Amino acid sequence: MEYMELKKELRSKVQERMDFVKDFSDDEVEDTIDDVLLGENHMTVLPVETRKRLKKELFDSLRRLDILQIFVEDSTVTEIMINGKDHIFVEQNGKLRELDIGFESTEKLQDVIQQIVAGCNRVVNEASPIVDARLPNGSRVNIVMNPIALNGPIVTIRRFPEKPITMERLIKTESISAEAAAFLEKLVKARYNIFISGGTGSGKTTFLNVLSHYIPSEERVITIEDSAELQLQGLPNLVRLETRNSNVEGCNEITIRDLIRSSLRMRPDRIVVGEVRGAEAIDMLQCLNTGHDGSMSTGHANSGRDMLARLENMVLMGMDLPLAAIRQQIASGVDLIVHLGRLRDKSRRVLEIMEVMSCEKNEIMLNPLFLFEETGEDDNGIIVGKLERKGELRHGDKLKAAGLS
């Protein structure tokens, strides 16, 4: 009997023994699996490792994420992409590859999807086929179902490191220079408003986590996210807020805009918005301009200058304001833009650190502080370059107020 057929037969026998009226604990499920395996005569001829593998995979298929579980637990895997039941890709150690395994049926994949969304109080079905969720280990999950996804359920899992990445590690991997890191540490402590921009997979959330390590522990910080994935450390007075979709039970939708407005009544020292991608940009800018210094957020953009243009467009989604007024709000609210990029060798680097100066003649003026300059490639195809200092900070009032000038 082939392995997959054996596994399917054994799972059916385990399910037959389980009373689905009763809520089985994980230990009881494992005991039931052991009983079934011991009752199979042909199991004794299988190698010990094969029996251990069968037990784990049976348990994962009943109580975990089936064939995905081993990759969710693997710290070298950063992304899992499921394009229907038969096509699964993983990004491991920076390289993307397709697995030679798949789900036994679309129904089994849908069961796993429902298990994921139920774990964070979300709903996904034909009426609401797109949802963002998260796993217990903090991994971010995006799900697209029929009828939107034509080749079966689409699941994308972004796995974050178990141990938060530190600035020391980013310096070691040359993602940022020691000089720029020390500079940013001072600005975070001095409560400069910082916006982190970059493309998909450039490391914006990771970098935001790293910068948050410099926030003084006595401050009250409120984080606002679509799907909670920030890992702010060492902050005892931390409030974490997450959006909610509307559902058939009558629960109303809670948006990023709702959470930002509510957070202003929570006496925050700083507000950290995981990502600004729409009309909430106007609320975020109002926070930055109403005394909540030291706030931070991220956004998708191709450069620091492009991030400003995108902010303008996002503000217009939420409120019809003159462009000159929007630019004045951005220039007075955002102090610094840190732009990240993923280069052709797949490395993630800080490419720009720009000071937002002022709005002159209806144009936002930027002061380049650090720029990444590429000098070539080594024998392994790794890009060689350095984040070079290009200018000095012009607005040093917050540094002086914090005694850090």
C-alpha cells in the first residue's frame, strides 16, 4: 500500500473512533492515533521513523494545518504560497521552490482555511471571499476563495522570525550602516515622526519592529493593524488593536480609521499604524499634527518621494481637500522617511533616509540624509554597496528638547 493511501485509511479509522459530539483534547487525539497504529498488524514492519512521521502527519491533518504544519514550524521558511490544492510553493532561505506534495482534496484545503480564520474570529466564504488572518505564531495569512480565485483557494502565509530581528543583526547583514542605525536610534528616542516605505517583501514591518526597540519603556504605545503582526518588545504599557470585518451575525466592521480615532481617547504617547493603504491616511496625519510625536507607520512605495505622492492620493480617498493643504499637512506631520528595497540579489537594504523639510511653492522639500550607493557585485552575485551620509539634519528642535543634540 502506498504511503498516501495508508495515511488516508488510518485517518479514517481514527475519525471513526472519535466521538465528534465530545470535544477531544490534543492528548486524547494522540492517544486515539496510537491505538489505531498499534492495532494495525502491518505497521510493525514499517521503520520507526516512518511510524513517527505517520503519527505526526495524522495529528497535523486532524488538529493542525495538515501538510503545511511542518513548513509553518520551520524557521528557515519565510513564505508559503498555496495556489489550489496541488500547487504549493515555499520561500526557504531566500529561494522559492515548488513542493512535490499537495492536499488530497480541495475540501481538505478548505477545512484548513476555515480552521485558520476561525482561530482569529474571521469569516471567509463565497459571500466574503477575501480575508486577512493570522496564525497563533504571528504569521500573516491572506486568503482568496471562489468565485474570485479561479484555480482553487489561494492562501499566502508570511512567516515572521520567532526571535525579533535586532538592529545589530541588520548591521551585520549590511542592511543598514552602523552610523545610520545610531542616527535613527536618536530620532526615535527624540520622538520624530517616521514613515517607512518600500515595496512588497522589502522588510517594512520587520524594520518597524526594530525601530520600536528604541521607544522608552515608560511610554504608552498603541498599535493599530489590519492583522496583528507587529512584535513590539519591552513595552509594558502596550495596547494592541486590530480591525474587524463585518459578518452575518450582525457584527459591524471596525476599520483602521475607527481605531485611530478611538486611540486618540486612550492617552497614547505614540501611535504605531502597521500600514497605511487608504483613506486612513488623513486620520494618521491628523495624529501626527496633534501632539502625538514619535508615531510611526509604513506604506507601499517605490521611493521616499513616491511615498509622499501616495500619501496625497490616500488622503484624497478619505477627504476632498486642496492639494496644497494636504502637502502642508504631510510636511508638518512627517519628519522622516526611511525607504527600503529588495535588490536583485534578494537582499533587503535601507536605500534612503530623507528628512521632510517644509512645503514651499506647493512642493514638499526633502533633505537627503543617507543614500545607498551600489559599487558592484562580488563573485557570488551579492551586491556590494554602502549607505552613504549625504547631509545633516536641519530640524534639530526635537533632538534639543530631548537632550540628544
